[in-house]
Amino acid sequence: MGVPVAALVTFEDGSKQRFDDVAVTSELSERALVELLYDYTPDLVPCSPLAQDGLWRYRDLLPLEPGPVTYPLTVGGTPLVASPGLRQASSCRHLWVKDETRGPSGSNKDRATALVLEHALRRGHQTVTCASTGNVAVSLAVGAAAAGKQAVIFVPADVDDSKLSVMLFCGATVVKVRAGYTAAFRLSRQAARTFGWCDRNTGVNPLTVEAKKTVAFEIWEQLGRQVPDVVVAPVGDGPTLCGLAKGFRELVACGVAERQPRLIGVQAEGCQPVKRAWEAGAPRVEPVEPRTLADGIAVGDPVSGRLVLRDVRESGGGFVAVSDAELLEAVRTLATKGGLLAEPAGAAAYAGLLRALEDRLVSPDEQIVVLLTGTLLKTPRFLRPASVPVEVEADLSAIERALAGRLAD
Ligand SMILES: *Cc1c(COP(=O)(O)O)cnc(C)c1O
């Protein structure tokens, strides 16, 4: 089952031939058309109840009135990847990567956007707003386009150019705020109140955490209804980690899980207000001036800072901070050893795992999940190739000369 048993080959002159040994087809002329055949039975068609409905699978645990979901994009249901290369590189035998880059706009923000816009559709809001260091804005621009809503987005003036292009391309109205993200956040909230817009601001709109908690449900289901030992997640404003914590808490509350995983929060060395508060044992988070190239976690005054401290403490976890150099190294390792494309903030959890192993917050034989939160493809400035392409005339001997000594076999 699932293995081709024969190949039907159509040659250039139109003649057809069946090969029962599928392996021979690789020897055929390059112009032959090869179609693989299977031992067809109804069993080959999957019939598992896992529908392609993403996070709506958990609608009984989401604040959603009865009635059909009309938000058109599929969000959630992201893969939990077992990467042999990353397991080897990190020496963690039971490492899993929850690939949250697989949303409509390439970041974990798409879950929150989906739930907020579903509400906006039901309530008849025409305009939605958010402030964002980049990914929330792109996500809302994409989602609003899908839902037929107008997005008004507030970003810091130093927002990533390629992310800005995506927002504008999708038809959002973008406001650059010179005073930075925290000021943009306040302005967006004021505008929402004054003009009656739907407010998708992270943390303050509870729907954002509700949507993000579905990541925990998925991890648990994907591990065969088991809770991992540790989950490592980046911390910017905080709802990503708080959502995870809430999801696992609810699984325990539902009586289907016995415990929560330890949560490790990862911040950038140049912007670690929550980790500082953790180390000082301080009840609240003192704002800092963010200095990191990882825009997704460049949040100097995190909206959910206190909640993050509480959730990490309750889980028995901890915090690490990583340098920009470590973030860029993680971006490279994820791509070259895992085939996973993450921007610096998106790669922070992997960088943080390496740090947490060094700090002995995590042990390599535990079952560990790291969250990849944003794709590299939206921030091409971080694609820094380590080699140059080989250019040849179109003949094989030139390739042979050019590649001499480069390849393993
Ligand atoms: C938003 C974001 C984060 C941080 O999430 P918070 O919920 O703000 O803590 C991390 N990585 C990426 C790529 C993000 O876009």
C-alpha cells in the first residue's frame, strides 16, 4: 500500500508501455512521460476525522457563537516536524519543530487574525486595526483582504521594508509612527475606540490568546495526545507564550492531560525586559529601549509581560536571552540542517533551546518542542548565502569540472 507497483510510460512517438519494475523508469529517455500506478483499493483514500479546517477543529474551546465560519482562509493545522538534521545539530533526540510559518501570511499571527476577523465578519465591522512590529500587520493586511475588510495598521517607522510592501500590496492603509511600536500601539487603540473600529491589538484583545492556544492543542494531538516535557517559545508582547500556557492548562482542565510542559521563554539580548524581571524577582516588567534585528521580539514594553512571568513560573520553566549573532546562526542552521525557513524572531526558540541546554534548563533527552513563528521568505534581507552559484555552458563535462571536489559522491 502506498507504493507504486507499476509505471505506465508514454514515449515521444505516442506508444505506451507498462513497466512492472518501477525502478527501470529512471533509465528511460528524458522525454518519456512516466505515470506511476498503485494497487488501488478504497483503503488508499484517507478517512481520518482530521478535516482540513485548521484551528476551527477546536471551536468548542473557542469563543464562537454557533453558525458557520465564514473567514475564508485556512489557518492552523501546522506541521510538527521531526528533523533528523536538527536533532543531530542540537543533540536532542526527541526534538520537534512546530512550524507556525505555514499560515496565509507566514507567521503565528495568522491564528489570532482569523479569530478576530471571524468576529468582525459576524458583528459587521468594516474596519479593523492593529499596531505591529511587522508580522501582526502583514497578517491583518492579508486577512482583511480575504474577509473584505479595511485594515488600518500602525507600525514603527523603522518597519522592515519587505513586510511593509506586503501590507501595502494587500491594500492596507499603513501609518508609520516615528515614536516607535509602543506609541503605535497606544495610537491604534485610541483610534479603535474613537472611530469604532475592531481592535485586533495583541494581548489586549482576548481573542488573540484564545486563537494562539490552539497551538498547544495541536502539539498535544500530534504527539499522540501526549504533553511534551518542554516547549520553547519566543517572547515579544507575550501572547504566543501565554496562549501556549492557556492551551495546556485547558487540556489538563478538560481531564485529557495530566500536566503542563515546562515553558522556556526566549528574548533577544538587546531587548529582554521580561527575562530581567524574572531574574530580579520583580513583580512587574520595566520597559527597555529595544535593540535587536529580530523585529517580532523587539518589544520594549510587553503588553502581557506580567502574564508571561506568571505562566512561566507556574509551568516550572525559565527564560533565556540570545544575541543577534545567535539568532542569525539559528536562521542558518534551521535552513541548512532542517530545510526550515525562519526569520530571526521566528528562529529565536531554536537559538534559545541551544542556550537553555547550556544553562541546563533543558536536558537533551527530554521531549522538546520549539516553535518556529515567522518565515524567512518575507524578510529576504536575512538570506545571506554562504556560497555563489556555479555557472557553466550547458554540457555535462563542464559541470563535472565545476563541481570537482564539491560533492560527497
Ligand atoms: C509576534 C512574534 C513573536 C512574539 O510573539 P508575542 O506573542 O508577541 O510574544 C515571535 N516571533 C515572530 C516571528 C513574531 O511575529
